[in-house]
Amino acid sequence: MTSLLRNSITLLILLVTSFQSNPIWAESQSNSRPNILFLFSDDQRADAIAAYDNPHIQTPNLDQLVRTGFSFRNAFCMGSIHGAVCQPSRAMLNSGRTLYRVPMNLKGVTTMPQLLKQAGYTTFGTGKWHNHIESFQKSFTTGTAAFMGGMSNHLKVPVVDLKNGKFENKRKGAKFSTELFVDATVDFLNQQPKDQPFYAYVAFSAPHDPRMPPDSAMKSYKSSPPPLPKNFMPQHPFNNGWMTGRDEALAGWPRDPKIVQEQLAEYYGMITDMDSHIGRILSTIKKNGFDKNTIIIFSSDHGLAVGSHGLLGKQNLYEHSMKSPLIFKGPGIPQNQSSEALVYLYDIFPTVCDLTHTPVPAGVEGLDLLPVWKEKTKGVRNSLFTTYEDLMRAVRDDRWKLIRYTQINKTQLFDLKNDPYELHDLSQKPDQKKRIQKMLAILKNWQQKTDDKQPLTSDHPQPETIDLTGRKRKPDPHQPRWIVEKYFDSE
């Protein structure tokens, strides 16, 4: 190396070091990092968006996100260790970890907002948290109308604010939950300086029941109710182990098609109302000039049956209950495009790290999704594993899906390419024996990788047959009087 070249390199290093230590340079770097607006619904099926070929629901603002963003059409919650599937889903989302490696209170775990907070972002939270108060406190710079519980009457949500690291103003919301959380978000955005990057986490409690949408959102559904799901059944054909839980008791057995249709209309009404308020947030982003440097993420913690397969809840491993919508929109992200890649919600964490140029912390198991929309790869994994309590395990690839019911020693096999609604179980076909063996091996490998120790076979299997006709039900205390009268007292 010549003396002239060495001197030139030395000078360049000194100049770079000088710029980096200059406050003006550091501020410009801070300004170059995008804001993140994360809109997170509760219990929203992946097909409950009009732009996803569903003409029976009205979601104009979500449709606009689909048209101007990139959709992952196979995004999944990994599953749950108990009936409140939303809690472990949010724990996985905010930790980037798999189900059996994350505590529900996020203790000892670096959360996604906590990481961004440490990286210089203002982190704002509103709405449903459900992973204990201490983890919210460490994650957010500020919070307004934060709901620490799992569910509530939408007109009586218990909320609290976080100011200067302390909780204050504990109260019951005076507005419908969606309006309450969006008001808090709009106020935050209106006060946020343009030279300070922010992460805003807006976690709706809609469309989770009680399904009690404002009348304004129900007008079109009353005159033109949505049809029953294509895989509607009066009862689930066998005992999956979770047939009479709280979610399943929101309607009687066998399922009355008219009642399921009315509940589906109310479910859609909750989403339409949420969509209208999302429009307020998007308008505020644009009005304040944040739209040129803000990544918008929309997703949900999991799906919901609402009549599919004779079920109502999310405590099962069918596609309708484990799959969520997932949209990314913002600078550098392709518009009106989608991918069929198999992804988990906990992949959002490392993806946000990449988008914000933040190092991924130790323990994160999710995979960065940027290479998919940058067309560097078609997918990030070849198969995907889902799990529910000690009752069910499933694995799927881009076409085939196997579900194993561990307490009744039953297996289902579906060809999702030709049977997307999971109506035709092929497990008893002789020509599928090798495929079942292969998929069971993949399932066991997933169990090993994720520390799932559940045996796939029971030595003392429970009966497969069940008939719930006429079973008595009781409403939970969160249901408003009109829902109790309509869906419980009428029996």
C-alpha cells in the first residue's frame, strides 16, 4: 500500500468519525428511520376484508391498504396453551419467540416496542395489551387508554394511561372501545414532533365479542346479511376436545343457520366500524405529513370460526381460526402485491428490526420478511406448525395439511389446493398413507424445534362421538343485556 493511499484512507476514517459524532449528522440519521404504525385487530379472520374477494363485508380503508401495500395471505398465529388464544399470540408477536419459549407476562424478554424505545423511538400504546401491566410499562414511552385485560363490554372498557413511566387515570372508557383507542392515537399523532421517530401500537378489541357494533355500522348488513360460511356445519362432526368452551357457547347446538348469519353480520359490523375509525388514523397520518416516512402494518392476533365447521371460536386449528390478515404499507414496499409464503405473526418482530435498522435481539426466532417483497426469495419456511393446548397439533406446507387430535388419536388430511375450506378429509384414503407418515415426521420435527413435548397418541383415548343438541348455556358477564336476550334467553 502506498503512502498516499494510506493517508487517504486515514483521512476518510477521520471524516466519517467526525460526522458521526456531529449532532446534526446523528439527527439526520434519526430522521431517516421510518415511523411504525401497527394496527392490530382482535379475532379477525383472514378473509374478513372486502379486497380479499369478500363482497359481503365493507372495509374501504383496509381495502386501500391492500391496494397500496403488500399482503401476506398465509400469515398464522402459532397457537395457544389455553382458551384465550389472543394472549399467547400477543406474547409471541411482541417477543418474536415461539409459543413454548415465551412467558405470558413477557418477563425477562425484550419486547418489540421496548427495543425501539431503547433505539431512540417514542413508543406509544393504546388498546388491548393482555400481557400484564409490567411489560406494558417497560415497552412504551407513553400510553393512553391502555386495556390490560382480555375482553370487556365495548362500552365499559377498563383503561389506564402511562405517563412518565407511571400509570394514572384508571377509569372505564366513556366511548365505544374502537373510538376510544382511535381518539387516543389521533391525539398522539397530532402532538408528535416530525423529527422524532415513533412506534404507535394500536390494539383494537374489535371484532372480539361481545359483538355489539354501533347501529351506524349495521345498516347495510341488516338489509343484506352475509351468507353462511362455505364450510358451515350444524355441529362439528367429532369431539375435538374443546366443544363447549366459552366461545363455543355463544350460540346453541345444533347451530341455527339464521342465528349464525346474524352473528356473522354483527361480526362484520364490528369490523366495518373499526375500518371507519382506521380511516381517521390514516387521515391524521397524511394531514401531519407522516405518510412519506411511515410504515403501516395491519394484522390480527388470529382468526375465528363464526359458524365454520360448526364452531364459533378460535380454539381449533382450521385455517379460519389460526390464519390472520397481514399487510405492510410504506416507502419501499411494493403496492397491490401479495405472497403465499408461510409466515407467522412473530416474524413481524425481525421484519420491523430490518425496516428500522435495529439489531435483532437474542432469543428472537421469527424470520425477516423483507426478502419476500424484495423478490429475493418466495418464502422463508417450507412448512408451518400450529398447536392448541394438549388437544391438537397441525402441520401444513404449500398444499397439504395434517391435523392430529392427540386425545382421541384421530388424524385429518386436507388438500388445501383443491379443498381450501377443509371439507374433505383424505386421511382414510389408502394412497395417502405415505403422505401422512411424511407429514407426521415433519410435525414431530417441529415439536422438537419448538420444545413442544406433547405426545401425538394417547394411551387412553377419549370418545370421538359427541352430540351437544339442547345443551344448556350461560352468558358471561361481559355480554350486554340485548345479546343475552337475543342469543340466550330465547332458548
